[in-house]
Amino acid sequence: MNTLYWFTRDLRLHDNAALLAASRSDMLLCVFVVDPRWFSPGQFQSRAMGEHRWRFLWQSLMALERGLRPLGQRLRIAYGKPETVIPELVHAHGIARVVRSRQPGTQEAIQWQSLKEQLPDTLFQQFETLSLFTEGSLPMALPELPDTFSQFRKQVEKTGERCTERLRIRTLTALPPPPGFADDNRGECPPIAKPQHPLQFIGGEEAGLEQLRQFLFVRHGIDNYKETRNALDTWDASSKFSPWLANGSLSVREVAETIAEYERSDTKNESTYWLWFELLWREYFHWYALKHRASLFRRDGVQRKRRPATFYGHRFMAWCQGNTEYPLVNAAMNQLRETGYMSNRARQLVASCFVNELELDWRYGAAWFEQQLIDYDVASNYGNWQYLAGVGADPRGLRQFNLEKQAKQYDPLGTFVDRWGGHADQPVGLHTVDAADWPIL
Ligand SMILES: Cc1cc2nc3c(=O)[nH]c(=O)nc-3n(C[C@H](O)[C@H](O)[C@H](O)COP(=O)(O)OP(=O)(O)OC[C@H]3O[C@@H](n4cnc5c(N)ncnc54)[C@H](O)[C@@H]3O)c2cc1C
């Protein structure tokens, strides 16, 4: 059988059950599709792919190709809409089966369905490689996924299993041959922008596995993680696994198993538990997105709670550009724009400011994050934004952080604000409205 393997958010050879299934073929065509629509502004003004993630993704694809070559394989990078590109490849190479990893997100589901309809004689298979558990190994049926994280956590912890160890797959060492094909159309993809700051995140499986080893076994950042994780700007304060987890160059099961190994061989304490606890948040939002589908993107969220919000263009622009009356928010937004990363605490603060102080529709903030974040993940991003906007998985409703108090607690000397230029020269006040300020990004 000839198989097309569609790489999406699983850019790795280790622990990749979908690729293993695809490898049981006579011929294997490995494809990644770069969709031109990612680079144009969408409904909420922002683009689906900003320059930082695009650079990181490109590095990850190049690393994947380097990993595939010794196995006699190649990566075909196609530039076009998947609904067009995949059928063309299926016809050109006599493909009988298309395989990919199952993923949340409505666009992704629509595309998959459209391909099935266009290619009724082709077998379509998805495997669950992006999460700790599979749908079948969750302690509840997906429609019964609890409304809150803590109920979910309690049910998972009752099973005594931190992840489905038996699902972890060894690194692939052999793959069937590719079909002969001419050069792909990677040359048509948008150029990669030069970074403004030295790169801390380098894309690819090898770099992701190295970060895992460094954070645990070399720098032992995990030992005090529970105490340090809220720091605004310290590399070792948190794991920094998120960009690699988001595009799948690092497997979350690999991370969970390595934490367990570390607990057996080095240290087991509240902090080592807490790192797994945070992975469980990611897990919860993964299943939450698959359960709630289009409701993940609704203004009134899964709770169907309408909150007053409007679109003040000048406020939105000021927030994006780090030009508000709140230095801490500005600093974090500048850091995001310049590097593609922001700590979890800062994400909470800027999102709270967006919804509460600036009274904006949370979906614009989420879309800006989607464009800017190097670790953008549809489930974690929209799940967290809904949570903070009081329309998602938070039983306590809307949360508002006191920005002054937070600045005193997390940036007492103002070093974070200074480093990222948080004191705007001419901050835009809440009530400065000028038609000329209406944003066009
Ligand atoms: C408004 C908002 C938007 C966010 N958008 C994203 C996103 O698009 N992609 C993303 O990966 N994370 C997102 N997060 C979650 C979190 O901020 C990042 O995962 C974290 O800051 C990444 O840094 P780290 O890897 O050092 O995390 P660590 O603190 O070291 O945590 C380890 C891992 O646990 C997971 N994790 C930790 N906190 C969360 C959380 N609150 N929700 C889900 N998973 C979590 C991540 O996979 C992370 O890599 C968002 C949070 C907020 C408040």
C-alpha cells in the first residue's frame, strides 16, 4: 500500500504512533503543508502565523528532514491549501491511505472532512500522539469531560497513572522508501525574518529533547519549579518546553516519562509533581477543545455567558504595541513582540488587563497571541483566554489581577519593566479616542 503521511503538530521521529502506523506501507510520502492563509490577517485582524513561530517552525522542519534522511526518507514541503495539495499528491503517487495525528481545532477538522469527501476511495486514519492520554484511555468519556480542571485532575489522579506509558513508542529507525519526486515547492514559502534578539529557542526534535535533558538532569530547574515558575523573565524558572510541545517536536509522553525517571533517579518533591501538574493543564485544554469544538472560539465561550465588551481600536493597538498606561503590561507585550515568548504569569496579567481594564473582546487578544506566540497551541491559547475572560473552564468566573500589586510582587525593582521598555513615552489613555487611531495592523 502507498501511504501519505501528513506531518502537522507531530514533527518528530520519537514517540510518534501515527508515523509508526504509516510506516507499515510499501511506499511512504512524508508531507508538510504550509498554508498561504496562515500569513494573511484573519477575522480578528491578526495573522495565524507570525514571524517568530514561522522561523521556529522552519527550523523544526529542517531538523525533521535531517532526521528523515538517514532513514532513506525525505520531507516534501508543499505550499498551498491542504484541500488542494493533498488530493494532487494522492493522485500523482497512487496513494491509498492518508495518515496524520488527531488534533483539536475546527479548521483542522473541516479540512480533514473535506479531504475525505474529495477522496472517497482513499483510507483516512488519525492517531492520538499530541496528548498524555488517548480518548480511550481517559478516565471518562469525552462528552463527560468535567467543566473544571480540578475535577479532571482528581479523576485522572484516581487512576494512579500519570500518562499512558504503554503508548510511548520507540524512536523510529526504519521507514519505507519515498516515491521519486522532483524538488518540492518550499522555495515559494515566505522568507524567514532575522531575529531581533539572540535566539533562545531553536526548533527541532534534537533541540527539544536537549532542553528536556538540560532542565531536568543538567540544570535541575525542576527541583524548585513550584517556587520559581511564576518569575517573569528567568530562563530556568520554568521548563520552556512549550514551543517544542506545541509543534510536536517534543512528545508530551516523553516529557512525563522523563519526569518519572528523574523522580526515580534524582529527586521527587512537590516541584517535580508540579511540572506534571502543568502538563495536565495542557492535557485538559486539549480534550476541552476536542469536546467543545467551535464553542472554543465563541465570544460567550462554552459557558454562553455574554459579557459586555466592545472594540476600542486605540486600546487594542496600545496593548499590542506595549503603549498602555500599565508599564508591566507594556514590558510583557514588548517582550512578546520582540521574542515570541512570554511567561505564564505575564500572559495572565496582560490577558486580565485586556479584558478588565481595556474592556476588549477577548478573541482579539487571543488572535494577537496566536500571531505572536512561538508556542501557540490552539487548545491552550483559546482555553486559557476563555478561562481568564470568565466564559470558560473557571467556576469562579471573571478574574481580575491587581496590576500594581502584581508589579510589586513579581518585579519589585522594576528590572523587567526597564529591560523591555515598559515605560511608554506617550501612553495611550483609556479615553483617548481619535478616529485616526483606528487600527489597521
Ligand atoms: C492567556 C494565555 C494564553 C496561553 N497560550 C498558550 C499557548 O498558545 N500555548 C501554550 O503552550 N501555552 C499557552 N499558555 C500556557 C502557559 O502560559 C505556557 O504553556 C507556558 O508559559 C510555557 O512556558 P513553559 O514551557 O516554561 O511552562 P512551564 O511552566 O514549564 O510548564 C510546563 C508545560 O506545561 C504546560 N502548561 C503550563 N501552564 C499551562 C497552562 N496554563 N495551560 C496549558 N498548558 C500549560 C505547557 O505545555 C508547558 O510547556 C497560555 C496561558 C495564558 C494565560
